[in-house]
Amino acid sequence: MKLLICGKGGSGKSTVSVLMARAFQRLGKRVLLVDADESNLGLHRLAGSPSAETLLEALGGKAGLRSRKQAAFPSATCPAFYETAFTWEDIPERCVPDADGIRLLKIGKIKTFGEGCACPMGGVLRPFLLNFQAGADDRMIVDMAAGVEHFGRSVDAHGDRIIGVIDPSFESFKLARSIMALAQGADTPIAFVLNKADDRMREAISQFIDPALIWAEIRDQDALFMAGLEGRPIDLEDPEVDALCRRLEPVGASQ
Ligand SMILES: Nc1ncnc2c1ncn2[C@@H]1O[C@H](COP(=O)(O)OP(=O)(O)OP(=O)(O)O)[C@@H](O)[C@H]1O
Ligand SMILES: [Mg+2]
């Protein structure tokens, strides 16, 4: 199962991604947490994982991708492991350090002034999602970059479900509605998580999206705030997140 965690900048995508990764781990699943944000650097800390080589670096960086494309010209096929069907075992081991039982993969980061745009990261992520053959117990959780550019790149057509994270702000509500329409365009099912939620937020959001699409409400919690403030691992179990992950499990899946 491939889950794409989307939403406004700062809404809580990374926090929710790690909470979900841990919840699936408790359900006995093999979890691959994918950091698809080319800017922020902290997901591995929230997950308790060492920093490792990104997938893009393992593929030779932007220059490596470019030369492979040129070599493949004019057939337009790029020989890379992720461009044909592949499984968990094919991912370069050095890119997936163990974060206390969860594996974490970074797609790529902007690191150098003037290196160019983040298109190569999107260019790797899309076929990576498309071609990953998840085993029955594999749960891939993708912490997407903020905003909606990845929808413009058609990346979101290759997940099994989009999880939209909404924080208590009018901007976030508006974006949730637009993400819902974009998900429809991608033909990918969607569910939402209210984050830093309280009763006022539930009332306000009901004017923007169908409450039936809200599958979890995570409260503002000091333990999450402090993990974010200090860049340390999230070690909190949230019953709403546990219920969300159980609901996401395919009917009849072993638990
Ligand atoms: N439920 C919560 N309770 C308290 N603080 C929270 C909660 N969820 C997230 N936070 C805090 O809100 C901030 C933003 O969270 P997070 O980094 O997960 O958002 P994001 O959507 O991944 O941001 P970005 O778009 O920058 O990647 C962090 O400081 C985090 O610790
Ligand atoms: Mg983030």
C-alpha cells in the first residue's frame, strides 16, 4: 500500500507521516517512510533514523540522471532500477537506514546554490511510486513536499490513497478543497486528517469538505510540539492515528 501525505506547508505532514509509520509498525507491517520533500531536512530526526545518501545521489545525482537520459536517446527509456517493476529488496541498502524498525528513504535534496530546480526529484519520485511492487505487508508512507506542485507532475496518480493533512487555518481549508479536486483528477482516493484540531476547527472545516472524508483528528499535543522544536524522535502513540491506520488496512489483511 502506498499512502501519499499531502497538505499545506507546516500543516503537520511530517509529524503525521511518522505517527502513521509507527502505527503501521505496531500492526506488524514492514514500513518504508519516504521523504519526498526536496527542501526540509528533518524527517529522519523525527523518525529516529541516521541521515543517509538520497536516492538521487545513489543514482549519480542530477548529472547522472542527465547522462543516462542522453545515453538512452532516442528511445527515451532510461535504464534505472526504478523504471521497471521493482520490490523493496531492489532499493539500494545504503539509502534505507533503519529507524528503529522503520526504513527511511530520501528521494533528493537541494543542497548547492545554483544547482537547478527540483524537477529531477519529481522525475525520480513518479516512476518510483509507479513501479514499486508493494508486498502484502509493505506500507509505504510518502511525506510529500508542501503544496500541490506534485499534482501538476501527475505524481499523485500512483498512490493507493492520498492523506490530506489540514491544520486550523483558512488557507489550509481552502487548499484541502483544491487537493480534493486534484485527487479526483488523479483518480486517487482521498481521506483527510485534521491536525492540531479542536471543536472549533471541526465546525469550521465542515463548510469546506464532507465530514465523512475526515478519518482522524489529532489534537495539539505538547509531545509533538517538543519533538518538532528539538528535532528528536516522535515516540507518541495517538489512538486516532492507530484507528486511521487500521481503517486503511485492506479488508482481510493479516494483523
Ligand atoms: N498535533 C500537533 N501538536 C503540536 N504540534 C504539532 C502537531 N503537529 C505538528 N506539530 C508541529 O507543527 C510544526 C509543523 O509540523 P510538520 O513539520 O510536521 O509540518 P509539515 O507539514 O511537515 O511542514 P513542512 O511543510 O515544512 O514540511 C512542527 O513544529 C511540529 O512539531
Ligand atoms: Mg515536513
